[in-house]
Amino acid sequence: MKEQIIGILGKNHKTPIEFNLVRNYDEVYGLYTYKGGVYVFKESMDIDFDELESKEQKEVLGLVLSKKWKLNNALQ
């Protein structure tokens, strides 16, 4: 799943993306890639994608694939 996200955004996606469909900060609400890793924004923290449970990883991949997200420099 992580490889699919990197395939879409690249290994160093400089501008974080914010998901349009997420309304709570206790859910993953955005992500970025850095040095071949994927990091998500959840509960106002940066969390390594690998630390998410499999179910949540699938949800995040679905959000990325849906393309219902926007670039948001404010998340940096």
C-alpha cells in the first residue's frame, strides 16, 4: 500500500495533501512522503504509515486513490 502511495505522489512530495472527506483530527487527515517513506497527519502528529493498523492503511490508500484531496502547505 505504501508503495502505491509513493507511486502516485513520489518519494519526496514537498507539499502535504489534505483529504477533503475527513472531518475529525482523530482520523488521518493528510499525508506527505519523505525519503521514500509515507507519513500521515493524525491527532495533530506526524505518524509513520507503517504504524497504522492494516484497516486504516487501506482507508488512507482509498482516500489517496479517490483523488479527493488538495495540496495544503499549512500542514507542514
